[in-house]
Amino acid sequence: MSAWGTAAGAFVGTLVLTTVLRAASEFRLTRMDLPFLLGTAVTANRPRAKAIGYLMHFANGQMFAFVYYAVFVAIGHAGWWLGAVFGLVHGLFAGTALVNTLLPLVHPRMGSPLTSAPDVALLEPPGFLMRNYGPSTPLVTVLAHVAYGSIVGGFTTLNPD
């Protein structure tokens, strides 16, 4: 197992995940824009939010990959298939607890079921499995995370020789 492989896998995996989500948005399979969702947590300026969001998303991609790496090291095994399983769990966690429950609690510009009429939210609440962003969003999100995980797992097994 290689930490350098994990870092490279995190970059490639995040690039693939982001591209899949962006393409799904362009094909109208989802209305979710993950970089915008992240960036609006720190600024209300829409163009700046996207730019900051992309940086945050790639930083998160590195962070999650090294969580995967720590588990790979702890269990003494890595591979694309194990990474795909981690990606599946990661995608389900992101769509349920992370984005649906935790993010609205701390995101200053995201609406919630408790948002009142005079309050104007920049983002609607995502809902369970982010279905408020379109009925295909859960499938697209989980598949993109499975791809991310398999790439991270595969790259982690590469030797730096």
C-alpha cells in the first residue's frame, strides 16, 4: 500500500466524482451542485462560492481518501473492490446523515423544514438522499462515490517503485 498512491487516487477519484456529478447536472439527472453547496457555506457570492467549493471538494477528497487509507492499513488489505465498498458506504452516508442532517444545521445559507417565510435561503434543503435535487440524485451520487472509492482503492495498491 502506498500513501502516494492514495494521494494520487484521491485527486483522480475526486476529479472523476466531480465530473460525473457535473455531467449528471448538465444532462438534467440532478440539480445538485456539490461545489456550490460547499462554497455557499462560506460566501453568498455565487461565482466565488463555486470556486471556493471546488477547492473545498478537492480538499475533502484528499481527506476522505486518507480515512480510507487508514482503514486499509488497519485491516491490512486494499484494492479497487474494497474501495468501491467504502465508496458505497461513503455515498450513502453523504446522502443521509451528512448532507441531509448535519449540513443544514451548520450551513448558514441552506433552508430547512424550520425556515420561515420571511427567511430567504440561498439553497433549498437537500432532503433524504438529496431527492429534493431530483429523483436521480441518489443513484448518481452513490455511483459517483463508488467510482471514487474504487479509484482510491486501486491507486492505493500501486507500489511507488
